[in-house]
Amino acid sequence: MTVDVTVAIPTYGRPESLAQTIDSLVESIDDDLGVELLVVDQSDGPVEEHAGARKRLCDRYRHFQVDPPSLTAARNFALAHATGPIIVFLDDDVHVGPGLLPGFREAFADSRVGAVAGRVVTPGAGLSDGPYRLLPYGASRGGFDVDAPGPVYTVQGCNMALRSAAVRQVGGFDTVYAGNALREETDLCRRLHRAGWELRYTPEAQVTHLHAPSGGCRGDRPLSEQAQLYHNEVVFFLRQRQRVWLAPFLGYLLVHHVLDPEAVRGGRAPHRGAAYLRGVARGLVNAWRPPPPTVARVRQ
């Protein structure tokens, strides 16, 4: 069968939620759609293949175990091994809705489209206040749980579809976005936009994001106490935004994360302040350097 869509799931340390994600994906696949599944596993320990995926997809299911752990490198690895013209990236802690793959495939019927954001439902949260947008000084508004389709500024990594050829054209994912990899997909989308590709949102391609409590690339500390958060934000801002907003942007990061009232009351502001200083300093340097040559390789 010809591969119409490649689904790629980077994973790290979440075998149970990964199995549930694959279960929901396998149940959603229609017989008339050629689907390939690539699991890019950066976890320690032996590979645990999914019996249901192997039975349903046969040799179109491949489970790779790679080093070193890096979300952006894992995405580039999947892109290099994908055979479908469309590649869908899912997090390893989502539940796939039945319209996911048909919804993405329909959106790519327009040859001008290079990336499509799917709907992301978070249990307990209401609808987003409009589509996701990024303000000049760095704050974000809206989200990816809205009813109406339309153009978007970026996609969200836990449920996004990309035209494989377009992503290869602009050089893939930038491995400078390490750790939590915040802004990696937004950086890619801005490069796609400059190359002339359109970015769309479709509510039919829906997942429920379950937010697994451990594993993944979040680290063992709150995000606001990780220097990589500030590093990635600064790198993205200097590469993709108007630098006249740099001072307000740095002030926004300081007030929003470090001086958050709850963090101040809880005595966490000094920890966040140290991460802020380290991250901003590294970001100011790395924004002007070529990305590090981080390449995911199959574990021997």
C-alpha cells in the first residue's frame, strides 16, 4: 500500500502513555488511508513494540531507539525516515480523535499549505479565546481549541502536520531549541511562511492532550525554573521578531515567570531568577551561532 501519511511519535520515558496513544491512533485509522507509524524512542531500556500497531500496520510500523535524547533531533530523524508526503507529529501523551488523519489530509489538498495545526483539547479547560497568536513583546494569546478553521501563526508540536518536502526545503527543525524545545515548531513555521508556504488550522484533526505527569522533555523542575525556557525564548525572539521590542520582551519574561506572585510567596523567585539570568545570557550568544550538530542515531 502506498503511504499517504506518516505519523511520528517522539517519546521519552512514557511507555504506558505511549501505548495508550498508539492504541487510540490504531483505532482511528481508516482502511482506505495508507498510514506509516514511526516511533522515535529516546528512553533507556529495551524497545517495547506495540502489538496492535504491528498487527494493523505490519512493516509500516517502525520503532526506533535512538541517542541522544533531543526532541528536535528526534523530529529530524523521523523526517529523514518518513516516506509519506505528509508527516503528522503527535506527543506520546495524547488521545487521537477519529477525524485526525482525514482532517489533516483534507487540509493538505491545497498545494499551497505547508503546515497544519490540529485541535488540542485539554481536559478541564474551556475553548481557547481565539486562535493562537504571539504579541510583539512575547506574550501569547488564544490557543488551539477553537471551532473555526483558518490561517494560523504557528502549529503546536503535540498535534501538527507538515508537508514533508516543505520542511526539508527550509532545513528541518533547528536543534538549538534543546531541553523543553519551546518555540521549535514556531521557528519552523516562520521559516515556512517566509518561503511562501501557508499555515492552516483545522478543528477536525483533534487530539486530547492528557499531559503525562512524568517523562518527556519537561525536566524534573517547573518550567520557569529551567534556564532552557529563557534560552529558547530569547533565541526565537532575536531570530524571528522585531528587535525594537527586546527590552519589553525581557521585561515580560522577568515579570511573568520570575516575579510571578505565587513564586515570590513560595520563595521560588530566586531559583527562577538564576535560571532567567543563565538562560538569557546563553540565548543572547546562541542566537547568532549555527545550530549544534545534534543528530539522533539508532542505538547500537
